[in-house]
Amino acid sequence: MKQWSLTLHGPSGILSAVDSGETQFVIGTEEAADVFTIAGDDVAARHAWLWLAGERMQVEDLGGGTLVNGHPITERVEVEYPVSVQVGSITLVGVVSECLSPSSR
């Protein structure tokens, strides 16, 4: 099974890291159940939507101005790893690794 390792980088270095399986979420400053809440310069309340599945990620800008691998996006895009998603001053870096199932440990 594939697992995403996501690392948030800010101007002063790594802010946090998390491993995740298939999921979808909004990234932004809003504090809500469906929002991965971050604080950073020029980050909108609901900045971008991300969907992780297998070795692919879909990213959609929700009006905050989002860069994927250094390029601005204007519609939903699908990318393979490794990927960087920049929202304001925060960059999310995602890589995929093999995750051992409990039965194979």
C-alpha cells in the first residue's frame, strides 16, 4: 500500500510533517473540520483543495493563488510524486513511500 509523507515548510524551516493514506482536505487559515489549518503570510482561509490517492495527488486552487511544482494553476491538476504545493509563504512537499500492512510486519 502507498502512503504519502507530507512536510510543511515555512520561511523559517519545517513547520510540521504527517504521513497519510488516501484522503482529501482543504488547506488554509480557516479553523474547520475539513481544513488543514496553517498560518502563513498570504494564505487564504480556504486556499487550496488536495486529494491524495495511491501515487497521485490532485490539487485545485480555491482562489488563493496556488503553485504546483513552481507553476501557477488555474484549474484542478493531477500530479505524481514528488510534488510541491505552495500556498502563500508555506510549501507542502509530498512524497510517496511503500507502507507495510500489519500482516506483513
